[in-house]
Amino acid sequence: MNMSIARAGRRTTRTLSVAAAAVATVSLLAACASAEGTSAGSASDDTTTAAAAEDVQVIDQTNLLLQTAQETLEARGLEVQVADASGQGRAIDDPTQWVVVTQDPISGSVEKGTEVTLTVRMTTDPVG
């Protein structure tokens, strides 16, 4: 028998075996995924997961630009309130010109949607 024909036959068999194994793996994974949703106690697991999904970590944003601090906290699903540290009530139009000096709460786990207050000073204000 011609050797090239024999090799081609083995290559085809190997390709079919790999394809069959891939189909079996996908089928097994699909069966496992559908079995998870019907397991006993899944309702309590879903409740626990939902409760955990509503809690987020507050990260300390002091000494950062207001823009960075706002983006970070809002990306975590938190509401951001901003106050002028000077007490003058200046308009905070450009968040790249303000630095966070205090934060409340400063860190910890809170519910999504919790308000975080950032007290800021202008980058040109004296520090202290």
C-alpha cells in the first residue's frame, strides 16, 4: 500500500477522534450547566448571590484628582456628592482642577447606590 494513503487515513481518523471528543466535552458542560439551575437549594444560593452583588467596596480616593475619584466610585455603582473644602461653595466645573482631601465613608463594604461624599480643594489652593 502506498504510504501517503496510509498516513492520510490516520490523519482523518485522528481528526474525527478530536472532533468527537470536543462534541462530547461541550455536551457534558451543557448538561452540567443545566443541572446547576435545578439543584436543590438553588433558590437560597440565588438569594445569597443577589445580596452579595448589591454590596460593593469603597476605595479610599483621598489625594487623587476629583475626576479619577468620581469615575472610580461611580464605576462601582456608588453615588458621589462633592463639597468645597474651603466652605466658600465654589462651583466645581472642572473635576481635573480639584483634589480630594476627605471622603465619607473612606472605605469598607456598602450597598450599591450608597452616597459617598468627597470634600475637595482646588489644585491651586494652599495645602494645609
